[in-house]
Amino acid sequence: MRNLIRSEFKKIFFLKSSRIYILTLIVLSLVLGLIFSLTTNVTQGKAITDLSSMDVLSANMLGVDLANIMLIIFTAISISKEFSTKLINVSLVITPNRKKFFLGKIITFFLLSTAISIIVVILAYLASQLILTVNDMPRVTLQDLAVRQFILGVMTMPIFYAIITVAAVFLFNSGAGAITFSLGVMALPALIKMFSNSIQRTLLPVFPQSAIHSLAGVVKKGSGESLGTIASMCLLLAWIIMTSLAANAKFQKQDI
Amino acid sequence: MIEIKNLTKKFRDKIAVDNLSLIVRPGVVTGFLGPNGAGKSTTLKMIIGLINPTQGEVKIDGKNYKDLIRPISKIGALIDGDAVNPKFTAKQHLELIATASGISIGRVEEMLKMVGLDKVKNKQIGEFSLGMKQRLGIATALLGDPKTVILDEPFNGLDVDGIHWLRGLTKELAEQGKSVLVSSHLMSEIQAIAERIVVLAQGKLIADMTMEEMTNKSLSTYMKVNSENNRKFKSLLEKEGALIQSMNDEELHVHKLDMKQIGIIARNNNLAIYELTKIQPSLEELFIELTEGKADYVSNVESKERKGDRQ
């Protein structure tokens, strides 16, 4: 399995376009976070100095959303390209055990998204510290449980969506299908929030966004999204397991 | 050794491979022939697990391909020379495979040199000609020093030098004791390298025999005989069980008797023989004989022309 994962990483990093994309993703997420935190007087109608330190950190962390979307696209395109170029023929001759091959992809993109997520979150955290220092505001500290929870919660988002995107490529046998699926799962809660409270309370808890928001501690108590830590983790795991099982079942039967 | 037992693949409205059973033996080059749509590529893909059989099984040294611990050391396959990411260089492509299989990078360099791509190893594959891609595919197939080598249309796009090189390579691999299964539309190439021939048509096994057996069984193989009295000699040969297909004043076309038998009959009857030649069909003629009427995709124009010729 270790050799397979090393080979999968080579598939990604041998390509100059992938290296540039990942670097762009990191830079853009940082820039977007900075833009959000420096334009609060336009976006929130409040000067940055009127915000709490946590709000500044939150604004910077919005860049992670962009990183998440870009990572979904990257994951879907990277894997679907293996099918469209027929390189999958060669890959499966070397690793004919499709369960192992699928698991190798999941682990590779788990590791990649974890690394990217950590980098992006650290950069957003440092950027917010810089902005707080420049504006003579109290800096956020990792000793604060709420800050730690928020950062860890935000960090889970790109990792989770990268994994379900891997599964979705195999499930829909299409990069576009996988992107639509992952972005759909991300965006549907916003649509549900347009409906009545009872509908929200029924539907929102089944979407991963509720779990991620709950893990980050940004959900108001009593709202439709509110879940406990264990329930949140179970929900994310359930999504990963269900999509992976369906994808793997389809991949096993698929003629290449 | 590859053992195929009752292998069947049904697609929605078509049986691509129909109850196929055969053994790919070590130490010989086996030519895998069949008209378009005969099921050759489907069979090859089922051997390496890219296509799931509807029925039957393929065993490699007694195991399913998917269950092999280091499959690349058992089977090396070139199924499609285009099955590469054109953005990778030749070296990167082989390095990916070597890494996944735990093969040293030194072996990658060795293979690049062997297939003649060492000078262009750092070029993107997208810039390669079809022949260069085929060479890379062959390097991929041989990277793990496999016991069995499967090559699907390996001559496609190769130049004269490449064809000559591949002929030698396949024979050399067989001499090393490897099983070599080569599918090709180029009959002359298969005739030049294969000792054994497997023919598929409409998914069914039509022939699985050595080239010699196939030639001997063919109706196109005959003895061309010219004697001092062809009419008399014809009746003498027929008494001994010969089938005379064509006779004119100049020659007899004799089936079912070999040269020695014909010579003895002539001597015993004091008949002088002016000509005794064994006429052997080319593989292409044998192939046409075997697959006549069993091809799925035939040009209508050609069929009409053929009908016209017969009339």
C-alpha cells in the first residue's frame, strides 16, 4: 500500500500543472481571507476595529472555503483524467485489486488534503494575527479552547470534501459529476435554510455542513445544524463510508 | 501459464466471447488472431482483470490475476499504447509503475535503453509518435520481468527497424521460457514470429494449434503434381485415398497424401513425375479460410465484389 500511495503522489506532483494549481490554491485562499478581513466595512458594515478578534479570524478562515472548492475541482479532475487518458488500464494491471486501488486513492487524497488544509489554516491564522497586531487588537491564542475548536473544525472541511469527491469520481465515473455532487452536498444546506424551521430541523442535521459547523463551534445552540461532537464525527464518517461503499461497489463491477 | 476456462463475456446485445477455453503455453510465441470484433481485446482484458467475465475464469499459475501478490512479475501487458497521460515524460510514466510495484528506478533506465527511448526519456509522451508510444508500452509490459507477456497489436505504428526489433524481442522472450501472446492484424508478422496460433471469430475459438498443424489441416495446402500421364495418375492417387481438387493437362492438386506417399505410388506404377511441389498457404490465406463468413464487420462493397468474382 505504501508503494501505491507513493506512486499516486508521483502521479500528482510529476505534473507541473498540478504543482502550480496547488500553489495557486494556497496563495488564493490566503489572499481571499485577507480580502474578507480587510473589507468588513463593506461586507459587514463594520470597521475591522469594531469586530472581535474571533470575527477577524473567522473572516480570514473564509479563504479555506475557496481552498475547499478548488481542492474538490483538483481531486475530481486528477482522478477522472486517469480514466479519460486510459492510464487506468496501466494502473489496474499493476494493482488489479480494485479495493486496494480505491483505498490507495482515498488515502492519497486524504493525506494531500490534510497537508493543504493544515497549510491553508496556518496561513489564515497567521494572517489574522498580523491584521490584529497591525490594528492594535488583542491576538487570538491557541490556548483558547474556542479558537482551537474553530481551527480544527475548519480544517476538517477540505479533508472531508476531498474524500467524498474521490468516491464520487468512481461513483459517477465523471469528474464533472463528482464536482457537481460535492458542491451540491456543500450548497444544499443554504437552499434548505430558505424553507421553514421544521423542514430545516429535519433536513439540515443529515448534511455534512452541520457536522463541520458543529465541530468548529460556530452553530447557535438550538439551531437545525446543532450536533454534538461525537454525532458530528459519526455523521461525517457515515457520509464517507456510504459514498465509498457505493463507489467501490460500482468500481468492482466496472469494465475498463 | 495462463489457463482460460469456459470464458464468456456478454455485453448488452452481444456475446463478445463465447465459452472460450485455451492454454497459453510457456516458451512459445502464440499468435492471437481474429477479425474485427472477434473478441480478442475483450479476452486479453479479461485475462488481466480489466473486464469482468460473465462466466468462466482465467487462472495465472493457478490463481486469479486479482489475487496475485506481485502481478507485474507474472504478466506484462501492452493493451493500448495510448493508455498514458500525455503530460508525463517517458521516464515519469515508467517510474510511476516502478514505484507502485516496488521496482528499482535502475530498471526503468534499463527498459528505456532496451526499447530505444533513452534519448527521449525526458520528453512529454504527448510529443511521441505512435511507434514511440508502442515502444513505451512494450517497456511498461516488460518492466516487471514478467513470466507472461501479452502484446495487443504491438506492431502498430512501428517503423521497419521497430518491426525487426520486435520480431527478435518476442522470439527472445519465448526462448527465455516466457509465454508470449501477440495479437495482430499483420498476418505476415504473426507468421514470422508465432509457433502457435489461436484464432477467434464471433467470440468463439476457431483454431488453437501449431502453425505446422494448421498448415497441414488446411484445404489450401496441397501437392502440385505433374506426371507423364496425369489422367492415369489421378485414378491411382484416388484409389489410395487422395482428394484431387483441380486437374488440368499440366498439373494435379492433390490433398490428403504427402510427398513421400505420392512418390511411392508413382514409382510402384512406373510413372515419371515431372513436378512434385508442396504448396503451403500463407497465414493470411489460412486465416481467411478459417474465418470466412464469421466476421462481424465486412465491407458491403467488398462482399459484392467477391460475389461478382464468384459468378
